[in-house]
Amino acid sequence: MAQLFRPGADIAVRWALVALLAFPFVLVVALYVYAGSPYRTGQDRSVDQPVPFSHQHHVGELGLDCRFCHETVETSRFAGMPPTHTCMTCHSQIWTNAAMLAPVRESLVDGRPLKWNRVNNLPDYVYFDHSVHLAKGVGCASCHGPVALMPLVRQQAPLTMGWCLSCHRNPAPNLRPPSAIFDTLWKPTGDAAARGRALMASYHVDTRSLTDCSTCHR
Ligand code: HEC
Ligand code: HEC
Ligand code: HEC
Ligand code: HEC
Ligand code: HEC
């Protein structure tokens, strides 16, 4: 009978089979690694803006409060972006001719708002609300990092489901007193466990439905 396979073909076929069987597992591991990587999540990334606005300068050095520009952060889902006239309360007096600020002046003349590019962006199927987090003692820095030191804002957190859930399972260590909510450089002192317990009670934090799918997917 004529030989169908060369000697040694058996080994090649075995290896091919092993590779074929292993492929789905390799794929799953690769996808898993990719899903959490900064490359996909955008963590640590900053984006170009029409004007190189610096939080380090305006918050860290001039001491402006977040709510001066992000006016709706305590009252709505969205923090809100400053309208041009907010910038002009100062920049109609100082740095009035700076080339860097030309887009701001043009925006005022044309009546067209500045188009800031998004840094943090959740998929549409995720429900998020700023106001509830602030009311329950979660400060800006827990999600956005030390903004007062950032010349350009970068995405501090991975914004993955696992990241949201890790706090929703155990918020206590992430809570801060009302006076520290907007202070992105606040450092806790004293007994962490005792502080966590006290703040959980004073804010009436209720963790019962915080990990339910419908809390964030509605
Ligand atoms: C003088 C106005 C001003 C103040 C005060 C200010 N911001 Fe901003 N913020 C901006 C502008 C303008 C942008 C858009 C440009 C950018 O992304 O850097 C922005 C963007 C951001 C972003 C990124 C938004 C996105 O697209 O994801 C975060 C987070 C943020 N600010 C947090 C803060 C925090 C926290 C404070 C207070 C500690 C603060 N800001 C104070 C003007 C301000
Ligand atoms: C409370 C006053 C105030 C407000 C409001 C304000 N700025 Fe400024 N801004 C300043 C001062 C002061 C400087 C620094 C000038 C200097 O370096 O001497 C500055 C500097 C800048 C610069 C130069 C780069 C830098 O950071 O040194 C840019 C760009 C700028 N501002 C953009 C904006 C934009 C955009 C807004 C509105 C979202 C805004 N500013 C709102 C006071 C303000
Ligand atoms: C519990 C986490 C968390 C806290 C606390 C938080 N943010 Fe955010 N912030 C986010 C997420 C997530 C997004 C992206 C929302 C989206 O894409 O729908 C965001 C988006 C923003 C934006 C872009 C505009 C918007 O509303 O989508 C600004 C500005 C901002 N945050 C400022 C602030 C400021 C100022 C504070 C504190 C007063 C703060 N954030 C506190 C998680 C947080
Ligand atoms: C650092 C801690 C922390 C992080 C991170 C965080 N949360 Fe929360 N979240 C809380 C706390 C605390 C509450 C308030 C619980 C309560 O109502 O007592 C809350 C409440 C909520 C609520 C309101 C639940 C209700 O009762 O209506 C939603 C929606 C929510 N979070 C979505 C998110 C999403 C989406 C993310 C991730 C993008 C996220 N959270 C990240 C701490 C956090
Ligand atoms: C605390 C908020 C929160 C809760 C609770 C939550 N999710 Fe998510 N979920 C998210 C966020 C944020 C993303 C976006 C993740 C990303 O872009 O990486 C997401 C993404 C997803 C996705 C898209 C695939 C993926 O993993 O990226 C699915 C499917 C999903 N969630 C299912 C669920 C189910 C089922 C539950 C209940 C067991 C649940 N989620 C509970 C915040 C939440």
C-alpha cells in the first residue's frame, strides 16, 4: 500500500493538533491581558486640547475651587465644563493678548463654546452619577487623582468594571470628610479603620445594592 504520510508527519500532525487545541486558551488569556491594559482602557493618558489649560496652575497655584468651573458636579450626573465667560472673568483682564488664549477670545466673539476633548469616557451602557458619590464622601481625587498637580489632566483610573466594583464592595477606606472632597492633595491621618467606620455611618453609606448589575447598567 502506498504510504499516505511521510515518516515524521505524525509528529507534525500532533503539534498542529496541540496548537489548534491551545489556540482558544491563548486567545482568552491575550484578550484578558488586553482588556485590563492601559492601552485599551486609556489609563494615564491625556489628550490634546484647543487650549493647553493647566489645573496645576489654576487649582494648585491660584487655588480655584473645582465647582467654580465644574458647576454641576454636586447636583447632577455630569460635572459640567466651564463656559467661555468663566475663563473671561480673569482673561479679559490678564494675559489678554496671549496667543495661547486666542481660541478662548474667538469663542467669546463667535459665541461658539470651546470644544474640550474627553479624557475620561465610559461606554454609553454604563450609568454613572457624580452627585451621589460626592454626597456620600467620595472625593474627586479617588477617581481623578492629584488634579491640582496636573499641567494636563490625565485619566487616572482604568475605569473598568472591576475598578468600580472594587470600591463598591468596600467603600470605607475611600471615604473622606466633607472638608476634603474637593482637595485633591488631602492626606488622611490617624486610624484608617476607625475613620472608615465613622464615615460610613455619618454618610449613611448603603452597600446593599452597590454591586447589583442594575445599579450601573439600567
Ligand atoms: C478654571 C477652571 C477650572 C477649575 C477651577 C477646575 N477645572 Fe477641571 N477642567 C477645566 C477645563 C477647561 C477642562 C477641560 C480641559 C482638560 O481636560 O484639561 C477640565 C477638565 C477636567 C477633567 C477631565 C474631564 C474629562 O474629559 O474627563 C477633570 C477630571 C477635572 N477637570 C477635574 C477637576 C478637579 C478635580 C478640579 C478641582 C480640584 C477642577 N477640575 C478644577 C477647568 C477647570
Ligand atoms: C481666577 C482667574 C482665572 C480664571 C477664571 C482662568 N484663568 Fe487662566 N490664568 C490665570 C492666571 C493668573 C494665569 C497666569 C498668568 C501668568 O502666568 O502670570 C493664567 C494662565 C492661563 C494660561 C497660560 C498657561 C498657564 O497655565 O500658565 C492659559 C492657557 C489659561 N490660563 C487658560 C484658561 C482657561 C481656558 C480658562 C477657563 C476654563 C481660564 N484660564 C480661567 C487666571 C485665570
Ligand atoms: C467615583 C468616581 C468619581 C468621582 C468621585 C469624581 N469623578 Fe469625575 N468622572 C468620573 C467618571 C467615571 C467620568 C466619566 C463619565 C462618563 O464618561 O460618563 C468622570 C468625568 C468627569 C468630567 C468630564 C465631564 C463629565 O461630567 O462627564 C469632569 C469635568 C469631572 N469628572 C470632574 C470631577 C470633579 C471636579 C470631581 C470632584 C468634585 C469628580 N469629577 C469626582 C468619575 C468620578
Ligand atoms: C472610590 C469609591 C467608588 C468608586 C471608584 C466608584 N463608586 Fe460608585 N458609589 C460609591 C459610593 C460610596 C456610593 C454611594 C452608596 C450609597 O448610596 O450609600 C456609590 C454609588 C453609585 C451609584 C448610585 C447607586 C444608587 O443607589 O443609585 C452608581 C450608579 C455608581 N456608584 C456607579 C459607579 C460606576 C459606574 C463607577 C465606575 C465608573 C463607580 N460607581 C465607581 C463609591 C464608588
Ligand atoms: C459599579 C458599577 C458596575 C456594576 C455594579 C456592574 N457593572 Fe458591568 N460594567 C461597568 C463598567 C464601568 C463597564 C465598562 C468596562 C470597560 O469599558 O472596561 C462594564 C462593562 C460590562 C460589560 C461589557 C463587557 C466588559 O466586561 O467590558 C458587561 C457584559 C457587564 N458590564 C455586565 C455586568 C453584569 C452582568 C453585572 C452584574 C453582575 C455588572 N456588569 C455590574 C460597571 C458596572
